[in-house]
Amino acid sequence: MSVYETLRHFADSYGLVVMLAIFVTLCAWPFRPGAKQHNRAAANLIFKDENDGE
């Protein structure tokens, strides 16, 4: 079996599962319980003036 065929087999089987797991994790990451304050701060960041204190 050549390297190409080995990589192709990996991409067709386990690679798809790994990419799906990464996708689901990244989609669910903002909804974790501890992220509420970070999300709120990121949402309001565009309204902060450079003269405002931190």
C-alpha cells in the first residue's frame, strides 16, 4: 500500500470523524456555561471608546 492510499484511507474513515468532532466542539464552545461573561465582553467590545477606561 502506498503512502497516498494510506492517507486516503485515513481521510475517508477516521479523518472524517476527527473533523466532525472538531466542528461540533467549535460550534458548541461559545455555549459552554463559563463563557457568558466572555461572550458579553466580546459583544460590547465594539462600543468601547479608546478614551474609556478598562
